[in-house]
Amino acid sequence: MPKVPGRAGPIGLAVTAYDVWRRLSPRQRRLIAAQVKRYGPVVVAQAARTARAAKASLDKRRAAG
């Protein structure tokens, strides 16, 4: 698996994802689309929870300091 540089921005990640998508066979694309449809909402909810917790922790540290 190729390593993603530490400073990869949203444009670079989008271009890389598109490049990988183009290289997949139609069957693999269908499998990935099905997995995204099933697990995508779960992943987004977890990311939102993590972001809220990080913001709350940062706000707490700023208020204390």
C-alpha cells in the first residue's frame, strides 16, 4: 500500500482516490460501492463523535489555562 505523505491535503487525497478508483476492475468498484453504502454512515458518525470530543477537550484546556 502506498504511503500517504504527512502533509497530504484534500486535493491530493481526492486525486489519489480517483487514480486508485480508475485502476480497479468494475467488480471491485461494485464491491467498494456496496461497502461504502453499508458502512459509510457508521464511519461518518464516528468521525463526528471524535471531532466533537477533540473540540470539547481543546475548549476545556483553553478555559483551564
